[in-house]
Amino acid sequence: MTFEEYNRLKENIDYHMDRYYNQDEPEISDYEYDQLMIALKGAEKEHPDWISPDSPSQKIGGTVKREAGVKVTHRVPMLSIEDVFDKEAVTAWVNKVREMHPDAVFSVETKIDGLSMTLRYEKVEGTDSMKLALAETRGDGLVGEDVTLNALVIPDVRKTLKLPYDYLEIRGEVYMTHEDFDRFNEEQERLGKKLAANPRNLAAGTLRQLDSSITKERGLRMFIFNVQDAPADFLADHGASLDRLAACGVQTVYHKNCATAEEVLACIDEIAGMRAELPYDIDGAVVKINQTAYRNDFPSGSKYSSGHIAYKYPPEERVVEMDEIIVNVGRTGKLTFTGSFHDAETGKPARLCGTSVSRATLHNQDYITDMSIGVGGHYRLFKSGEIIPKLNGCVKEPETVFVAPSVCPVCGHALIREEDTADIRCVNPSCPAQLSRTVAYFTSRNCMDIAGLGDTLVEALIREGYLRNYADIYKLRAYRDEMVEKGIIGKEKNTDKLLDAIDASKKQSPVRLLTALGIRNVGRSTANELMKHYEKIQDLAKATEEELVQLPDIGSTTAGDIVEFFSDSENLRMIEELAKSGVNMVMEKEEGGSDRLAGMTIVVTGTLPTLGRSEAKELIEKNGGKCTGSVSRKTTLLVAGEAAGSKLTKAQELGIKVISEAELLALIHGQKTI
Ligand SMILES: [Zn+2]
């Protein structure tokens, strides 16, 4: 690859990256995109000097990729604590310690479900204060990452300590409260972004952020649970050292000294009882020998801290009472069912694996019936894979099991239950729940191709009451002055530009109009096939199922969908309105049409010198060819333009004939044969 080719490839990838990440409208498949990236990385491996920060290989979705944190070797290894899962094991361990050291005391503490961080403090010369010198994550226990800049924005992390020592190292748990976690996820949901799985994961990601302003905004907290290194007198009594830190304003973990196994177990239960009320997550209770000098007598392997055990609480499951079954109509018309409930014991949202849960999807009517779901029923709730809340069986039956409505809760149109899935759907294209989707589809490039009438504007026009169905698009001109005044589309110039584009779209082929109607199972190629046999849309509207199944490529499902669509009086009225507005319903007797490409399956790739992608497709179809998106053994010809990528490679591999646009035109005009 030459440097020039490399630069072109970079531009090409940038373009597709933008389509994918910023415009949400990819033009190529993920596979093709990956192929471009592989080619780019291959070139960069061969010519490392070509790499610059603006290379797509250095970016993640438009932002520059961050460097990983700086590694730090821990002075004192950050070990784990050995888990035990039953109380007998706790008793046995406590008794073993007491046998050797009858005066042993045990500190029982909450085990915060977060991530570990160590803080190093150093003396400020000439004072009896210390300042934070370094904050490090646990990493593999021996080497972690320097996260000092982020630690500085955590309010619980003291920047200075009023202690007269040269050196102090303390360890604690960084966590996120339920409130901060829920706030983050609500915002993500509002933005349509990915939700965080639980507060621990989010806290970990937040602490390792390279932009500390993000860390600050999300809100992290910290509890100190151990002194890693300090002068001997400070270290000796664990509980006392935590109390001394607390006196300096340090947030220390809940801890209580216990003398016997009975006291230890009672404290473990006490912490379990606090669990539901705590504003953050804990996943167990830690039991430590309070006299640090005794700890090394009870080693438990190189991975674990000596003289510590952690009792883990059993996995969480809550019983919830169903309050409401919420029915929504999705943008595709599909009904969704969501159960809204509260914890039968606490009366609040259920706390499970670190999140507060008050809703779960109920899938479909079959699921609802099988699970006997209804208002007042009690159900076991758990989280599958710690992320998605799921109902797990009925504990107490409701008085009545919920039954889905028979008409759309949004528009009142009769609902269709699909045979093969248990889905229930509203198929009214003017249904307000689906309108923004149906209109945006109608105007899209593959349909009526009205440039400038995209999602955002469609939504604004619906909100302002100008669009109640897609026939209304062609009535917009009547409201020109009003819209200019309100500035919905823009000022005069932009408004006129859009209205002109709408008028121009009236001349589009009925194939596009038929596609735009959004009849189920009728995409562009089916529409094309159909309109070869009907002179106008209104003729197709009169076709019977028997007639339609005679056509090539039309199965009984599609035929049924078409007949159903045109038997709806509301849809017929809309077709009439479109016709009245001057939208073209009649197939032109095609000039220049031929059957010179009959029987050929043709793929177009790259940028052609004169023809746009859809123009090329139309031209191929007009001349009897079939235009498909991907190269396979069935492909007859590949028309390749500038910057043709993986399709070209594949065609060459399969030995498929590759031609230029000029050769395609020559073929169509009968000046050439293959
Ligand atoms: Zn509806």
C-alpha cells in the first residue's frame, strides 16, 4: 500500500465511522468495516511511522483513545480475603484463634462491594501534618494503577491528615451509592446509551477514568478498612487505629469488636439486617483479628490476608408484589409488557445485586399466563447474570391473571397476534406510537428520498401537530408561513428548500412509494417485483391473495400482508390523499428499459464515476438484472468503482467478473456482451 492509498483508506474509514457512531446510519456491514480496519492496521504495522493520532486505529468512536494508567508496584501487597459461606466455618475459625490466643479480639466489619484502593500519605516537612502522595488501585494485588488525580476528586479521600508521622499507608474500598448509580443509569437511558450493570462495575470504570472531571461528576465514595503500613504503635490495635483515623475526618468502615464466636455471629446477623437499608452495597462481613501481631499466626495462603476471613451472604432473591402491568406500543408496533412491583417485605423497590429494581419485562401473553401474573400476586425476583431482573415463579397467585388488551392502547386500532411468535402488534401506520418511525421511513433515502426530512425534524413536526400520518407530508406547503414564523424547519430559505424537496418527491416511482408505505414483508425488491405487474398502486390495492401468490417471489404471508394493508379503510383513504396531493401512483412505461441484464445478479461496490448507488440499482433492475448487496457464488458481475474494498477482494477470490461503470453502460446499451 502506498502512503497515498493509506491516507485514502483512513478517510474512507473515518467516513464509515461517522456514519456508524454519529449518524447511526451505517452504509457497510460490520464485517466490511472490520476488513477496512484490518487493512489499515496491517499497513500501520508495516509502516509504523505513518501512524498519527488522527488515525482511526487510535480512536474509539470518534474520540481519541486514552492511554492506559501508569502502573505502580505496591509497597504492601493488596491481598484478598478468604471467603467462607457457612457460619460453622466462622465459629471454627474464631475458636481456633482463641485456642492459641485466649485474649484475641475480633473486629467484625461490613464488606463493601466496591473496589480496593490504597492511599499513601507522607509528612509535610516542618509540620505535624501529612499529605496524600499516591493513590493506587489493586490491580493483580502486586501491581496496580496510579489513580491519584481521580482520588483527589473523591470527597471522602483526605488530602491531608493531622498526624505526626513520616509515612502512613491506608487501604479502603471505593464504592458508589445506589442514588449516584441510579442517577447515572437514568441519564444513560435518557440518552439511549448502554446502562451500567451494577454500582461496583460503574465505580471501577469511574475510578479508572482518565478524565478526572468525569470521576468527579459521577460521584465516588470511600471507606477505609485497614492500615497497611504505619509506625508500630499506630498499627497494633486495628480498631483503635480506625478510630484514630476517624478522628482525623477519615470515613472508616462500620466495625465492632467481638470476643467470642457467638458475638461474632450475632454481629454478622446484625450487619445482614442493616443490609437492605444501607445506601450502598455490601456483599458480606469481614472478621479480622484485632491484634495485628496475632494475624501472622493464621496464614491462609499467599493470595489472602492472614488473620482475616469474609463471610459471604447467600445470593439474593426477593419476593415482590405486582402493582401494575404496563402495556406500551414500541416504535415497530409491538406491544411490550412491563411489570411494576415493590418488595413485599420492605414496601420499597427490591434491592438486588446492587441495584434497585421495581420493574421487569414480562415478555408476552404466554409468559404472563404461564407465570400467573396479575396485580396483587407475589413473585420471586432474582437477577440473571447480575444484570437483568427476572421473575422466578409465583409465590402467591393474584385474583385475576392479566390479559392483554384487544385494541391498541395508543390508537385504538385492532391488534394482530402473530402466529409464529407470541407477539401482539398494532399495524396501524398512523398509530402515534409508531408515527415518527413510519414517517421517517417514508422519507428515507430508499423510499421517497426527501432530503432534509430526517428523524429529528419528523419528530418536531409530529410534536407541533403538522403530521398525523404520512399523507400529511404533502400538505405541509399550506403551513409554510406559519412554520417559517415558528422556525420549525429553519428560516425561509431552508423551509422552501424542504418544501421543494417534498414536491420533487411526488414524481418518484411507485416502487418507492410502495416501499415507503411500510407494508410488512414488502421491501424495495418485493415492491419492484410487484410493480412490474401492476400499472398503478390502486390496481395493486385491488389484488386478491390468490392473484398475488401467482407472482414470482411472493409467498402467502406477504400476499396476506398486502391484502390486509389494502383492506384497511384508513390506509385506502391515505392512498387517495397521496394521489390527490399529486404523488405519482402510475408506473411509467420505461424508456430505455431492456432485458439485457436478465438473469444476472449484480453487485455494485465503491464509488462509481457518475451513477449514485441507488441510481445504479434502479438502472440494473430496469434492464432486467437483479441487484444484491453482497458477493457470493451466485453473483454474475461486480461493478467496481473508486475505493472498492472487501467486495472486490471477495469477487476476485471467487473468480467473478469485475467490470467498470462504463462497461456496465455499454452492456445495457447493447454495445458489449459478456
Ligand atoms: Zn396503535
